[in-house]
Amino acid sequence: MALMSSLVWISYSDVWEVTAKSLHTLTGYAGGVGWTALIGLLVIKLEGKSGSITNAIAALGQRSLSFYLFQSVLFVIILAPYAGGLGGHIGQLESDLIAVFVWVLSVFVANYMHGRSIRGPFETFLRKRSAI
């Protein structure tokens, strides 16, 4: 699939294209299941041994809706052509580094909110709206 996408391999048949796309999809699902299992085993291993990093990530999880929206807004501000416009001028590595930076920033902000007992604004809004 990578060779086809990068135009290194350009003389392939429709059968090869369908086969490559099918394998790409199936291995993606298998990888997702594998990562989920690995994270589950890690959680079992670390259960009861929470440190500051684990607590900070848990704080992010407790405010997941708010930080999903926060990260989405940051990505638009940084990458969208009608905002920061970097998306069309950077490569995969740079966009990956931006994603890691935004996630780490989210963990720090969530940990700060947790330390001050501040709930996620969108979780609070959703709880109030669903209680009506």
C-alpha cells in the first residue's frame, strides 16, 4: 500500500490494489486490538501503583470530552488553511510532533484542573443538560 501511495509501484492491477487495501484495513484492525490488549495488560500490571504521570493521564480521561474539543480547536488553529495554515507546509513528522505537543499540553492542563478540583466544562454542561 505504501509503495502504491508513494507512486514507487505504479504498474499494478486492480486485484493487487484491492488486496493491498484489504490487508491494510485488516492489519489496522488487528493492530488496534493488539494495542488495546497491550494497554489492558499494562493497566492490570500497574493497578494500585499510580504515580504523578498516571494521575495526570487519569485527570485527562476524566475530562475527555472537554479535551477532545480543546485538541480539535488547537489543531484547527495550528493546521487549517484559514487559521494558522501550517497543515499545507509541513510533513508527517512535524504534524506528529504537533500532535504529541498538543496531547502533552492537554495532560498538563488536565492535571492543573484536577489539582484545583475544576471539572471539565463540557462534562459539566452535559451533566446539567441531561438532568433536565
